[in-house]
Amino acid sequence: MGRKPLSKLQKKRNQHEDLHQRKQRALAAYQAEKKKPEKERRSIRTLATTFGVPPSSLGHLSRGRRSQKDYARDKELLLEAEDVVLTQHLLLPGNRGFPLTPRMIAEKANAILKARLGDAHKGIGKRWVTRFMSRHPQLQEYRSTGLERARANGFTKAAVKLFQQAWQEVYDEHSPEPPYMFAVDETGLMMGVALSQIV
């Protein structure tokens, strides 16, 4: 299945992330230059040109000012560790063929925030899931197809291999005993998810 084209928001985020990475490399280079004899050091302007970043931005960072990404991180509802846990939790069922819907993702995020903030948390905003997805390119949104059509199109050697790898991971992690391993049909596992919807 082809990957969904990047949205304008995702393209903008990717550009910002690329600029952030270049700024960090330029800052590391500047700090390395400071250890050299003064006559051998490259100037901030030279380094900024080399790494393709604004000289003023590199100057601010060299004086200890926080980056825009750091400021943005402080405004996020989820802590960095919570963000990582939620992302990994979303990837796991997706890799096993049962991706979560936006509503399910919102429920997971609200549960995490409720556990930390208690009654002070009133729920995430309507566009929070969209923004969360755009921050994580590894999470791809697509529209599911009918179950029978998906079976016909998805029964390939690559799909079978992925399933075997996913099952092996589960088995290695939990070592279930034979009486607890069932050959059930997937239609009985996720109520309402066999319909066409965004996942």
C-alpha cells in the first residue's frame, strides 16, 4: 500500500525539524571552534552559511537562548515520556493489523493526562489527535476497507511474514501456554472496526 501524501502541516513540521537539526549541528560546530586558537576560529556568520541557518539564530543559541522547538515542547499537553509511550502503544496494534481510530487515540491520551492531572484535566481539544499525528510521521492515517476485500488484497507473502514476526514478538514476551492460544476469527475481536473508517 502506498504511503499517504504528506499534508501541508506535516511538510511544514518536517521543514522546521530539518532547520532545528541544522541549527544544533551549527551550534556544536561553533562550540568546537571556541576551543581553537582565536585566529583559527570560523565566525558565526561563516558557520551559519555552512549549515544553512540564519546567523542571528545561531548567535542567540550560542548565548544560551532556548530553541523554538524547546519552547513548543513546553506547550505540549503530554510530557516527553508520555508522548513516547503513547506513540509506541499506537504502533504496536497497527503493526499487528488492528490500528486504533482517532477516537481511540483521544481516549488513550485523555487516560494518560487524567492519571497525571486528575480532575484538572478537562479533555484534549478537537484537533489534538491531528496535531499529534503530524508530529509523528511514523504514524500514518488511512481509510480502512471492507474486511473481505482487505483479506483478498492483504493475503501476500509479505503480510504473512509480518504476521509471523508480530506473533513471535508476542510469544517471546508473554510465553502463553497452549490452552490460552486461540484460533479465533478477527471479526469477533474489534466491534465496529470492520467497517470503513479512518484508522
